[in-house]
Amino acid sequence: NNRIMANLKVISVDMEDDMHNFALQTIQESFDESNSERLVSQRIKKNFDDHYQPAWSCIVGRDFGSHVVHQTKRYIFLCYHESVYVLLWKSN
């Protein structure tokens, strides 16, 4: 888990601890598998849809703005290697 936290910097989170830990693990594994932001985003979304029921949304990129409405305890925004951002949330 220390290796994961060395690569990921949480900027904002509204999740229970177990979901938060699942998010960090899933995000790290997704970046380990691919350099493609699109594929990383798809893998994170699929894992969360499978594990926590649809419909999750995930944006992975270097330069984007956003304003999202999310369910309570269903949001995380973080940075990977200080250059790529991940926004994951669940809405109705």
C-alpha cells in the first residue's frame, strides 16, 4: 500500500474507507496495465460498476475542468505521478 500511495495523491474524497482503498488499488493497477488514459478510465469504471453497481463515471487526463453532481460517499479526485488526474464518481 505504500507503493500505491507514493504514486497517488488524493486531492478530494467523499468515500467510505473500504471503497477509498478499493479505488486506490484499482487506479494503481489500471495504470500498471496501460499507459492509455482511455483504457485506464474504462478499466476503473468497469471495476466500480462490477463491484459497487452501475453507473460510475471516470475521467482520466492531464488537462480538464469539471463540475459533477455525485451521490453521497461516491466521489474521488486524485493525481497520479503528479501529472495525470483521475476523477471518479457515481451519480443517479
